[in-house]
Amino acid sequence: MASRAVEIDSPAGTLQRGLAILDLLSQGQQPTVSDLIERVGLSKSAAFRVLTTLRDHGLVEWDSTLNGRVVPGERSVLLGVAGMRAFDPWEHGRKLLVQLADELGEAALMAIRDGDEMVYIAHEDHSDHLVGVRRLLGARRPVYASSLGKAYLAALPEPEREQIVESLQLQAFTPTTITTTDELHRQLEETRQRGWAVDLGEHELGVMCFGVAVVDHVGHPVCSISVAGPQDRIRHHQDRVIDRVIATARALSERMGDLDQNQLDQGHTQGQ
């Protein structure tokens, strides 16, 4: 117990527990001191001491009672706003794509929707494979003929999705391109239920892609990311590819969820 007390009373220990409290608050929780004693592992006296320090610095608001709710202070709010202003979601997304491409040895892509098309705004591929995916940065693809587009459409609210699907002119590019609205509806529903889309050479023969939508704080798609490669190669590790694309999209969605549309638009403009 003595070593634990020393650890709590040390500057590093106090900082660690203060950060743990702020982390709880960042999740939208408003714990009481009793909650913090249990969840952060503080004694009553240590909890009061840490909270008093945080309050003195404007990081929390609290009425000094055991059952009083602890909420973010004004300085915490200001720090959050400053962080949001400094955060470029598209650059953050590109960094995640770099990690994804390096980890899987395949091309990692990001695209935004522009009308009936998906526009590629990032393409990372650092593999040494002799066969890969040609550079697509700035290229456009029909929204129905890529995993990126199908993932995006599937994430839309149903009325908006229906309106877009019914307006599409479905043109065949390869034998596997979707050419009927019934088939597109079927694939979008399948995508919506499982959380990822697949492109089986629907715009370019021999290329296989797995895509997932990135969503904002209300669950509306902002963009999509995918991993693509030759079908013969990517099939051998497709389960891992799907898992990693889902995880990366979720990580980016969590960051996008803190931003409003004006910040997203501004970040995209600065990234071009």
C-alpha cells in the first residue's frame, strides 16, 4: 500500500489520474466523486485533491461534494475547440491509409462522392509487388461500380439512397458490372447489413476491392476508404483486409464525428 500511496501522490501519478478523469468526461459521462473513486482507483482524499487541482485550472467544474457531478470546465472546452480547428481530417485519413497500405501490402484508397461518381482523393501503395493497382488519384468512377461507391450509398438514409439509385444510368464496363436497379438494391442491402462492400472487377477486370464508408457524428457518410489489389492475390488474405478496412474506417469516423460539415469542407479544400 505504501508504494501505491507514493505513486498516487507523485506528480506523475496525479497527472495520470487527472487525465483518466478527463478521459471519462470526454466520453460524455458526468461522474460523481464516488464514481471516480471506483473507476479511476482513487481514495476519497486523492480524488478531492485531483479534482480541486483540475478545477483550479478550469478543466472541470464540481461543487466539492461527494455526490456532485463532475463536468468539463471552460478550459477543457476551449482545448477541444482548438484541437478541432487544428485537425485536418483528410490529412489524418491519408496517414491512416499509409498505415493500411504498409500493413496489407495492397493499395489503400479514399474517395468522396460527387453526384453520380466517386472521386479518388487519396491513393497510397508502397508495396513492391510486380502487379498492382494503377494510380487513381483524381480519377472518377461511377458510384455503382466500385466498393467505395457502394459502401457510401449503403450508408445513406434510405430515402436519399433510393433517390440516387433510381436516377442512375447503369452502364456495363465489365461482365460483372451491376446493370439493374434490383441487383444494386440487393447488394446495397447486403453491404448495409454486413458493414462493407466488395467490387469484383466491376469497373476494371481482375481488380478486387473492399470498401467501408466513413461517417460523421450523425452517421451520414463523408467519404469511403478501400483496399484494392489483383483478385488472385487479395483473395488469399481477404478476411484480414476486410477487418483492417473496417477498423480504419471506424477510427477515421470517430475523428470525423467531432467535426461539423464546414470543418470537413474546409479541411478537404486545404488538402487539395
